[in-house]
Amino acid sequence: MRRLLCTIGFTGKTAEEFFDLLRGAGVQSVIDVRQNRTGQLSSFAKYPDLEFFLWQIGNVGYRHEPLLAPTSELRKSYQEDKHWAAYEDGFLKLLKQRAVPQSLDVSGWPTNVARLCTELGPEKCHRRLVAELLANNWRTAGEDVEVRHLVSSTRRGKLAQRGIAS
């Protein structure tokens, strides 16, 4: 099976840019990996509005997957000390404790999905870690998986310079 795992953040994007990136990638469903999906700063990305907009604008499905969200303690710790390596280690341990990806039911996911979170770019965001974990798991099972970070064209150049595929 061929899968496309996209990641996207809404911070720093207009609604037009956000929905254009999803449409341009052929995303069939957005998997929301935020812990809090109702209190976000960007009104178009707040639940339940986001689910409505995705369907109306692009016929894109929506589901919330809290199993893939960090704990509030982990998030708060990173916000205080900005120590990415510690956050990454803690988040990957959390996923292991939750038995992700084995315990994750992806049977209802279409082949082209996007992980949604708040952060502007994927460099220091758990949505990238989730995409990499799932992609590695599916590749081990013999599936063809592409991870693509949906970012604006100016961010795409910066990611390429840092060696992060977009």
C-alpha cells in the first residue's frame, strides 16, 4: 500500500494558505494530534469549526487522535526550558508507554492524511515525531510511505537547508 503522511501546523498561516496546502497535497483526512483543539489562537483551526471548514472547502475528513498528543506536563516542561532533546525523548517514551503504533487503530484512515498541530514548522513539533514513527512502522511492514511537511514556500527552503525533507 502507498501512504502519504503529511504534517501541517496552522500558526503563521492564513486560512487560504492552510487549506491550499492540504488541497495541493491531496489530503483526504486531517488527524488532529493536539491535546487541546478548542482553545487555539487561530479561529479557523479551532474545533468544531475546523471540521466544518475541512469538509466544506476541500471534502476533507477530520478526526481527533489524543493518543498522539503530548501530556500537558510534557508540553509545559518544554515551554519552560525549550530543551528539545528532552522533550523528544519524553514524547517518544510516552508513545511507547501508550503502545503506539500498535494500539493505534488506523483502519479508518485513508491513504493520504495530514497530522495537524499548532507549531509553525515540523522541526520541533511532535507531529513530525508521530509521522516518522508511523512511517517507520509501516515501512517495516512493507508499505511504501512518504512523509511530507506542508509548509509555505519560504519555510520549505529553510527546511531543506536544515536537512528536513518537505
